[in-house]
Amino acid sequence: MTAQAHENIGHSAIEQWVQEVSALTLPDRVVYCDGSEREKDALIAESLASGELIELNQSRLPGCYLHRSAPHDVARTEHLTFISTTRKVDVGPTNNWMAPDEARAKLTPLFAGAMRGRTMYVVPFLMGPPGSRFSKVGIEITDSKYVVLNMRIMTRVGQVALEHLSRTTEDFTRCLHSLGDLSPDRRFIVHFPETNAVWSIGSGYGGNALLGKKCLALRIASWLARQEGWLAEHMLLIGVQNPAGDLRHIAAAFPSACGKTNLAMLQPPASMAGWKVQTIGDDIAWLRPGEDGRLWAVNPEAGFFGVVPGTSQKTNANAFQMIQRNTIFTNVALRPDGTPWWEGHDDPPPPDALDWQGRPWTPASSEKAAHPNSRFTTPAVECPSLSAEFEQPEGVPIDAILFGARRQRRVPLVYQSRTWTHGTFLGATLSSETTAAATGKVGVLRRDPMAMLPFCGYNMGDYFAHWLDVGKGLSAPPKIFRVNWFRTGENGKFLWPGFGDNLRVLKWILERCAGHGEAVDTPIGWIPGLNAIDRAGTNLSDREMSLLLKVDPAEWVEAIAGQEDFLNSFGTHLPAALRDEHTQLAHRIHDAITPADLHGRDSGS
Ligand code: OXD
Ligand code: MN
């Protein structure tokens, strides 16, 4: 880490941009980050001194720290997130749009002098494995030490990024971030895909401030991916090995806080000895067609930014173990012995603690001790189930793509699409109940196509067309499935045990990919037969299994109407093939409706 205003780092475009930004933001000093351990130690020491970090019990949790955010800066703020393109039509109906001139005019005064009295850090970072044709470089300028420390975990910082840049002729993404005054009234996260830049001000929250993640690796990358013929997706990435040693790969899209990290680090149930799940990524996958006609994927990130509440030895032993070292916790509770605690921890609620805002807390308190969207940031290398293929420059070949969401009703545990186009339709019509990962009401059903609603950097109608185009170019495309761990029974309780038992569903999926695995044709797709999913070692009854797999045509009539309105919102940008899929689904459902169903509907039930 060097404190020099106009250091020569051998890249004139970066140096020139740094000079422009420092002339605007007026920091006290400029520091170029090199990713070294020395730099980390200095940043931690300064953050402890300033109160931005609190040291956790170092003998129990070496290298672990707690950060408490501003109380109103705890999640992504989608209403303050914009895509700024010359033409409004290019961002489509699901994004907030701002014209580039307007965005610059609005944000420049907010950045003016914003770093006075602060240090400006210049963070070169690489997204993707070193030496990979998938990888992209960003430079984040920020005035937050917490952001720098997190970027060092989530991305590959320093020389590795500059080297990638000098080896390729590619541009880099200019990521400008300032905490500003942290006021939501002056908070904006604006993406300029046409000029490969992001401006974010007024938030220190991961999804708003670690600009390599949602901003670069999803919103900007999805734009680049469309131009370059690949896909940037909100997907976990795993290898699944069966007891015979056969290794397959699955990419799975789920909305925020719906269990991607748990699935990515799944521990097989005791009754499935010999199975292994190897973690490659838990949030983002970049997928490119390979010369062999298959789809290949990498995780562009270098760490995990996961939801803490609910993480325990029981639910996710790999994640729990992983966060015992070198982890930054944000907004969890603190016990008197200097260890963190949260709702869903294996330990019972502590008799007294400090809550996520540092206020005294006891089990009698009416509020939660940890914020529901409290987070850990941990280097991937700490994950006990990390795959040996994690940094493979060519990525891994994908056998199956899963679209999952949180749905209490209607949607079965798993079903298989008939074709890539039908699978794209399943992704495009995905909907899920909202979670605490974004500000706003929790538990409201909303459309979240491919789990990319908050992250697609362009018109989603064009994005669906791009999915279809990518599929056309694959001679051996992955099979596409829809999954739902969250269906509830009459008592409102989840029917499916979830967590490690989800491997039972993956097993059926991989059997289907291999051309066997029993399945029943239904109007919505291929469903497992009653006994097709391995239930050995569970106490799931036939009745529960049939409720989990039930496809009720009457319930789907309502879904079809909702899908139609949603698809219509894309106007002429909706690919005709998806409209056809919808029409065919409507016909199949209509044909499956019995007079009793109609009677039920007529009587208003
Ligand atoms: C995340 C999110 O943090 O999706 O990964 O919000
Ligand atoms: Mn995510």
C-alpha cells in the first residue's frame, strides 16, 4: 500500500482517471492498493482505531472482526439503483432508468469534495480466475476502508488484476464509490454500461458498495455478455460426485437469501454416504459456450458474502466452519466473550449481549439481536468443501441448470423442462417471495426472472432472446429444471426438509441428465414419479411426497393469467418463442382441467 497522489503504476488510463476523480472528490491522500498482507494489517489497525471494525475474540476466531453499519444502510436499495443508457428502451420495464447526462449532473455535485478529510483508495481487482478468458478487470475507487477490506476477500486485488489488463487489450470497469453522508436521500447506485462505469454514493452495504459483485459481475457483465455471446448469471456453481466417482456440475439461480450458499456448501445426509458436493461459487456464475458445444462456467468471485442468520452446524456445517477464521461479520450481535451470535445459531440466545446496533440485548428484547440481513464475508479458501476446480481457467462443463425460488404454494419440489426454450420460459416466469436482502416488505410474491430482476443490466426481453440465442449455439446444452424447497402443507409448515436432503433432488436431476430417472409427464413439465426421489433415511410419507410433487391444474390457471400480464410488459422485446411456450402451457393446463376444477372455480374458491 503506497500513499502517493500520482503514482506511476504503468497504466496511464488508470492514472488519468485517478487524477480526475481526486480533483473532483478532494481526498486528503490517495492510496494504491496492492493486495499485500502488510496492507491488510494496516487497514485493520486503522479501522480498529476509528471504530469501523471491532475485534472479535482472536483466540476463538482468528482474523475475525465485526462491523456495524449505519442503521439505515443494511440491504440493497433497488429503488435507488439505476441503469443509465442513452435510450430508455435499452433498460426495459424492470430497471430504473436515468439518462447519462442527467445521472452525471445529479451525482457530480454529490461526489464533489465528498472525500475531503478521507483517504481515497484505488483498488485494482480481477473478477474470475487468473489467466482465464472469462475474467474481467475493474478498478474501484472508494473512501471506505471496510469496502477495501471486503474487496480483498471478494475479489483478487492488486498486481494480478493489472497483469491481466496488460495481457489483454480489454478495457476495465471504472467503479467509483464514496460513502458520501450515508443518507438514503443522497444515495444512488448508477451503472453506465455504454461506457463501462459504475458510480455509487451514499451506502457502504455490500451489494451497493462492493462494486465488483452485483454492479460489475452481474449488471455490467450481463451487458458485456450479450455483446460477447455469453451469460452472466445470479447462480451458484457446484460439482456433485456420486459414490462411483462420477463428477457432474450444476449451476442454480435463486433469488437473494433463498439458500444458494446452503446448496453450494451442502453436506450429504448420513444415508447418502459416498456423495460429495464441491463448492465452486455461491452467488454468481459466468457461463460461456465451449468449443465442445457445452456450456462452461466459472465463479468470478474469490469469497462469499453470505446471510448469517440461520447459519449453524446443523443447517450448514461447512459455512459455519468457514466463518471461524478471517471473516468480517456485519451487523451480528456480540456476546460478552467477544464472539458473535445470531438468530439460528447452534448456541441458545445469550443471557446478555449487544445487538447489531451495539445496544444492550437480552432474550426478553422484542427486537432481533442480529439484523435479518446481517452478513459474513469470507475468503473462498476457508471453505472446507471448496472444489479443486475453483480456479480452473476454462471453468467447468455444466450438466444442469436449476431455477429455484421461495414458493409456499403451487410449485412442486422439482420438475424438468422439455427443451432449452421451455427451460428459458421457466426461468423467465420465475417468481419468489421477497426476503430481507433488499429493503422493502418481506414475503411478498414478485416476478424475478432467472433470479436476475435486480441484476440484469439491460432490457429483460432482450435478455430472454439472448438466452435463446446462447442455447441455439450449444450442441449439448445443460438440462433445465425448476426447484422449490419451500412448499408448505396445510399446517403452514415446510413439507420438504431442505438443506442436506436437497441432495436427493440433485440425484434425480443428475439421473435425468444421464438419460434415466423415472419421470411423469405433466402439463408443466416432467415430474419425478412418487418413488423416484431417494427417501431412504427420511421419514417422508407417500402422502407428503405426493403433496410435494402435486401439480394442480386449477391452481395453474391463475398462474397463467399472471404470466401473461408479465410477459406482455416486454412488448415487442418478448421473443415469440416464449410467447409460444406460454400459449402451449395454457393449452395443456386447459386440457387437464376437469369439470370438478371448473365447478370449484365457478363457485369462487
Ligand atoms: C447478495 C444478494 O448479497 O443477492 O448476494 O443480495
Ligand atoms: Mn446474490
